[in-house]
Amino acid sequence: MFELKLKLQKFLIAKKLRRNQETVSSQVTEKNLLNIAFSVILKLLLLSFFGLVIIFPFIFMINISLMTDDESEALKRSFQFASDFTVGKTYFVQAEGGSGGFDIRPW
């Protein structure tokens, strides 16, 4: 009798474990359209935010390299994201003597 009770208990526990394992290992599915839309929007916002955090320094460095020296010096006092693309003072000037290169001159 005791042996039969143990076998029955073992069988029921194994059946319960299989059922719980199927429930736990199954894929999570959303059925509510509002929850799906919210999830997609949240994922896109997070992806966009971290993408901007990673890409912004590179874009800013490229913009600074396109600025004149006056504009880049002005960044110490005020923030400017894009260059005005105006003619300004630069430390790189056309080399004298027709060599076709550039000279670096201190101002």
C-alpha cells in the first residue's frame, strides 16, 4: 500500500513538473494590441536614444573640423553645433612659393 502511494505521488509530481515546464519554457505572446504598440514604441525610443548617445560625439567632431578657427575658439564661450561655413581665420594657410601645400602659422 505504501509503495503504491509513493508511485502515485511520484507520477503526479512528474506530471505537474511537465506541465509547469511547458508553461515556463513557452514563448511569451502579447494579445492586446495596445500593449504591442506600447512595447514597439518603447523599444524604438530606447534604440534611438542610445543610437544618438553613441553617434553624437562623432557627428560633433566632424562639425568642429568643418568650422573655422574663430568658430571653434568660440565654443569655449558658447555652444554652436554647426558651422556657418563663412570665411574666417585659420591656422592652415596656402604655402608660399607655389609648392601647393599648406603652412601652419601661429596667430
